[in-house]
Amino acid sequence: MSETQFTTSIDNAVAENIVSAARTSLSDTLRSVIYFTPSSFDVLYVRQDLYDTPEDARSLKKPLVELEQVGFVEAPVRTAIFQHEESTVGPYEFTVRFHHDGFVVRTIEGDHGVLFTTDSMAVTEFEEAISAIGKLLQDR
């Protein structure tokens, strides 16, 4: 990955650390890792058995990323809900979308986020991955 040119201008070391955090936490259930901003995205990792080429992965992930980029627009609303004096839900951390054969997970910090997909697994395992990735995004 060290020679990859990213469209989002993510640093190679940060990209490698995000993939490492996701792989460490989620192991072989991890299908893909995508770093995204409000206007662009980079596929950082795709499990070898899923796509024939990196171009195929990017093309097929584009609609998913476009859907999840709505999270940047939601941020002010989520912040307002959290700041409301009667709210007891706490601040937004991440979104998990359940599908028949797996999950889509999104976390956003400021103007960048990470989206990853997994096979079916226990939901509690996401917290470790999000915690590690969230720290990397905050430090960016």
C-alpha cells in the first residue's frame, strides 16, 4: 500500500494503520475498508476473494460510499440531539447497517470517515474496531 496514490490525500501511514486496526479487530470477517470525505473516497482494503480487480471494487463500492456520505450532513443534527438537555443517548459513535449476509459500519470524525464491510458476526466485535479507528481519525 505504500506506493498507492490516494484521491482523498490520506497519508499512507494512516491508511495502513486504519486497515491494521480493522484487520486486528475483525480478522477474516472483514470484507473491505474505505476511507472517505464528503467528496471523495479510497478503497484501502478488499478481501482477496471478493473482486477481480481494484477497479471493480471501487466501481461497486461507489454507490455505497455515496449513500454513507450523508453522514456528514447528519452531523449537525446528531450533535444537536446530543446537546439537548434531556438527551441521554450520548454522542454519536458509529452506524451499523444490518444486511442478510453481513454488515456495513460507518464512523465519522470531522470531515473524514471510515466505512467497512464484514461477513455476519457478533455485533459487539465492532466496538473494538471503531475505538481504534476513531482514535486514528481524531489524530489526523
